[in-house]
Amino acid sequence: MNIIFPGSFDPITKGHEDIIKRALKIFGNIEILILNNFNKNHIFSINERKDIILKIFKEDKRVKITTFDGLLADYIKENDVDVILRSVRNVIDFENEKINAIVNNDLCDIETFFLFSKKKYEYVSSGMVKDVYFNGGNISLYVSFEVLEFLNNKFRRNSNGNFRIN
Ligand code: PNS
């Protein structure tokens, strides 16, 4: 069965990683599909987000990492995909994910499976990570070392203590 875990992963968090590991136990393999979310301003390009995830999962042959700049339903129509996997952290996610699942089903007749996030990741989001990081806080609880490395390489502080993009 070909299962895709689509997301913007800007950047990938420990919450995402936990969902991927738990899904691997159930499905045996997974494709992480990196897309753009029109409602978000991304700090990393699709290829940078792919490089980060590749670095984290490089040892794991069960994990395939792909990218697509367009509609998820179009990717599904063009590729051999059986099911979408998404995660739900709270009621806000629930309502949004319900809409996404229905729209994707309308567009290409695909089903979406859901995993609930573990309690300890319930509040972890890429948006929160960026907010903490760009205000000088410690994000090591929320992201893997590789993510911090990519962030520090791209966004260094200048002598005034402000971030500048490399
Ligand atoms: O990690 P995110 O930001 O919650 O992921 C959302 C994502 C990227 C899966 C969604 O925005 C998406 O599918 N984007 C591609 C464009 C698309 O198909 N939009 C309609 C979704 S119903």
C-alpha cells in the first residue's frame, strides 16, 4: 500500500517525526510529500525542506521523500497513491483536516487516514517553532538537531543581534 504523508514541513518538527515513526509501524513504508501551503509564508524553499528531511531520515530506506509544487489531488492523480495520512493535534486541526479530507476526496476520490498526535506534541507546530527561534528562544525540545543546523546556516544574526538571510 502506498501511503503519503503530505505537509508543508516548514520546518519538520518532532511531532511530525513521531507521526512518521508510528505510521511506519502500521504501514511499513511511507512517502513524505512536501508541498506549499498557500495560507503560510514559507521560510525554506521546497528543496531546502526536502534536504532537511533527507538528512533526518537518510538511514531509513522505508521513507521516501518527494516534492510537488501544485495541488495535492493532481499529484495523487499522476502517481500511485492509495491513501493520505494526516495528523490531528486538537479541535482546530480537526475542523481544518475534515475540510481538507473532504475536498481531496471530491477532487480525486482519495481517502485520508488520521493519527492523533501524542499528548507531548499536541502544542508543537512549525509556526510556534519559528516564532520561538526568531525571537531568540531554544527550540531543541521541538525540532531535531538537523533542523536547527539548517536554520542557523540560513538565518545568522548580524552584529546588531538581528537575523540576516544568508
Ligand atoms: O503541513 P500543512 O501546512 O498543514 O500542510 C498542508 C498541505 C501542504 C498538505 C496543504 O496546504 C496542501 O495540500 N497544499 C497543496 C495545495 C492543495 O492541494 N490545496 C488543497 C488542499 S485541500
